[in-house]
Amino acid sequence: RDGAVLVRSAADVIEAIGPAEPPASEQPTLPLDPAQPETRSLQDSARLHAQILGRLGPSPVAEDQLLRDLSLPAGDVAPALVDLELEGRIARHAGGLLSLVN
């Protein structure tokens, strides 16, 4: 009563809730050739590393200040910062600060 549906078998449940998947023609398709990530040349990477190292010193600098000084998007600078950190050329400090390693 009050909107209840009589269910006697699994077929009744399937009929009440409808098909589980949209028909194949309505399913979204993935692109066959996904976009390739942009890659930087070694010269571009070296230039960016030099710019970053030129802006840093022994005193910690805020990472967001470094981004403003470089006038570059964070998505371009972040991988270079990771590279420099893994090379042991810069250090991260609490509060999002960066400095050169002596």
C-alpha cells in the first residue's frame, strides 16, 4: 500500500529498479589516444633550475613567494622543486619554506 510494490521474485525487483547499465550506445567512451603530458627539454629544465637556485639563499623563503618572484605557474615549478630537493640542492622547512643547502 501507499506506493509499495509487490515483489514475488528477483524478476520483480529488476523490473522495479530498471536496467543496471545504460545501453551500449549511451555509455561514454574513452578517447583512443589520451593526451600526452607535456615534457620539458633538458635546456628548459636546466634554465628553470637555475632560476630557482638564483632566487633562493641560505635563509628560508616561502614557496608561494618564490612562485610569485618567478611569475610561473605552480604546476611548472613544483616538479623542478622536487628534482632539486631529491638532488639535495634545496631543503624544505616547516611552514612551506625553502632554502639552499650549503
